[in-house]
Amino acid sequence: MIFTVKTRSKTEFIDITLQVQEQLNQIAKSADLFRGLCMLFVPHTTAAITINESADPSVQTDIQMVLNKIVPWEAAYRHLEGNSPAHVKSTLVGASELIAIDNGRLVLGTWQGIFFCEFDGPRTRKVHLNLLNNH
């Protein structure tokens, strides 16, 4: 299954936890899925996906601040398109996450959320969701 995420900024972390759980709910009913794995994959070279704290939005702001220090927007990049920092940040964060499913629900810690990470927006992006059933 594929769903879209619309980003509004050049760099942005969007909490997609509820969207993923809703997609899982739709699939789980028809597939009788109670236990298994949810694999999320972002097929973009300037975006990523991660799991981190969702209770305090300043955590995402802090992560973006550190990524900008590690990978500055201005440097002697050679990529002609001008978005090399977005490619590097995407590589550092990663293109996929694997999440356990129990009783038809994502297994996440109390404060955890799933974030789509935009590094070259705004854009309309895709997220692939695949389930592995383990009755």
C-alpha cells in the first residue's frame, strides 16, 4: 500500500503515526492481521523516515538543528541540482523503518511517533507500507 505526505517546508518532520495506524487498520481487517511487522519505506533520495519522541515538538526542532550543524546548507557541494545537503541528511536518517504489530496495533513506546522527514520540500511524497503477517 502507498500513501502520500504533503510537506510545506524545505525541512520538516511530520508525525505520520496516526496515518500509518489507519492504513494498518484497513489492511488488518481484511487480512486478519493481529501480529506481524510493518515495513515503511520512503522512495525518495531527499526524504527519510524515523521513530522518535512525539510528545514534545521541540525534539524534532532539536534534531533538525543538529542535522543542519552536521550538514550545513552552504558548503563546497558538487551536485549541480543544489540539494546535496538533503541527500546527505536522507542518508543519515534512513529510508525505512520496521515496526512490530501486536493485536493489530503498532508497537511503539509511550513517547514514540513515526516521522516523515522532509529535507528538500515542499513536495508531495510517497510512503510505502508493507505488512508481514505472523499469526
